Amino acid sequence: MPNMTTTPDRNRVQLPGISSRAYEHPADRSALVALRTLSGFDTVLKQMSGLISERRLRLIYLASAVRTSDTQFRLLHDMGRDAAYTLDLHRIPEVYVEQNPMVQAKAIGFDDPFIVVTTGLLDLMDEEEQRFVIGHETAHILSGHAVYRTMLDILTRLATRVAWIPLGYIGLRAIVAGLEEWHRKSELSADRGGLLCGQDPDAALRSLMKLAGGSRLHEMNIEAFLDQAREYDTAGDVRDGFLKVLNLLGTTHPFAVSRVAELDKWRRSGDYEAILAGNYPLRADDADAKISDEVRAAARSYRESWSQSQDPFIGVLRDVAEGAVNAGERIFNRFSRRDGN
């Protein structure tokens, strides 16, 4: 019989006052810090996204899905409460279960966000893997990723409407591509947040591996899957590297092998243990975060990624990319000096 108690099955470290900056990927964090300095930006986006009304969506799920509670999907309800407790959210997001064979989970909303998971995901994941997923979505909420995701949706729709205007479409497509790159990095951030909520590294890696291989866990091996990630990074020649870049166009999530490798690398870096030990930035200090510092951290992260990559295509483009990063740093430094940030 499932554990139906109201307390977690084991003690987890709470992270009082933790800032999302603690777990965000540097490229994600720099964008979010810049966004938070733009007063009223989220209000404008809410008005622009009137067709995607948060209230309307909540009513849809209230009418067509099952809202978790003490009497419905109680274990999942407890996981949502535990994730909010661990990341010290002031409001516990509602969790809905949607009948859908697709393996999906999402966080929706600006003002009063809620989480939706599908029955396909519940059928695929065991209890601790589900806890990682709920933590992943809770981390999205703490980071405020919904604002940028709404902007991506708006610009993607706009790009399709002006596709007949060559220059306009090219410009919008470049912006959308940049937002898609941010979106992929935001998923890496949420993976880290999910690990902080579940505090079970094996379960976190298993859940991501299952996204690639399904439920037959006895047929899979995490070390072999990590070997796949290394092979993906090193295999082939320049042509294969170019094809990898093309394969990412139009995607908002990194491939499963990349997510497993990135999460495993972050866990082994020492940052995960340091956060659990209480060494992390506080959200009370978010207003003091400097855009210039975060941009430099993002640039440093990309440089480290390029230097560690064995992909031949990355080697060819390294100098070009380095020039672009340097130019970006100069631009942000100029604005930060002007704004005093």
C-alpha cells in the first residue's frame, strides 16, 4: 500500500529564503537578473498575452483535470507541498493531474502559478522521480520563467504571421532563436532546482533517462547513458557538429543525454552540496544582483563549455563565438555603467 501519511517519507534540507540565483544556469540567470530590473515589464507581457489568460487556463484545468488534495492524488499533493517548503515559497502551487498519455509536466501562470502533470508521466515515473519533476516545475515558478516563456510564445506566433516579409521574419527568427537558447538553459536551471527539492541524485538522473528510454529501467544503465552523452559531444567531424546545431533549431528543451550530463556535472561540481550546507544567495538580496556580474558569469560559462567540448564544429566556431561573447560583454558593461548596475 502507498504511504498515505502527511509527512515526507524522509527528512530533506529546507533552504529558507533561497534565491533562484543559487541554482540557475549562468546564461539563464543573467537574462533573469536583467529582466527583473525592467520595472513593469511583466505587466506589459501579461497584457500582451491576454489570449493566454491565467484565469481562463485555471478554469479549464479545474473543469477537465483532477486537482490534487488530501483526498485526491494525495502523494502528489504532498510532493507539491514539500517542494514549496524546501524552496521556501510563500504560496504552495496547486497541482493538477491531466488524463494524457504524453509524458509532460508544466508550470502555468504569473500571479498564482500552478502545476500540471499528465497521467503518462505518473505511469512512467516512480515516486522519487515524480518528486524530482514536481521540484523541477516548482523551480520554474520560483525563477519566474513564465514571463520569458510567454514572450517566446508571442514572438513565435508573430514570426509566423510575418513570414512573407523576408527581412522582418529573419530578424524575428533570430530573436526567437535566442529565446529558444535561453529556454533550453532555463530547463537546466529547473533540473538543478528539482534535484534540490528531491535531494535524490539517482532519482533525478533516472527520471531524465526515462524521458529517452521509457519505463524499462532494468534495460538501462545510467553510466552507459552518460557514456552516450560523452560520445554525442565528441563523435563525428565538423559536419556532424553542424547537424547538431541544426537539430536544436526550433527546440525549447535540451536532449535527454545533455540534461543528464549537465545535471551530473553540476552535482559533482560541489555547488549542490554547498547549497544543502546553507551556502547560497538569498532572494532578499536579488535587487542588489548586478547585470554586469551575471553577464560575465554567463560568458565564462560558455567559454568553459567550449573549452571542455571535443566537438570539432565547436572548435571551428570557437573564435567567432568568443568574439560575439566579448562584444556582448562590452555592450552590457556600457549599459551597466550608464545605469549604475
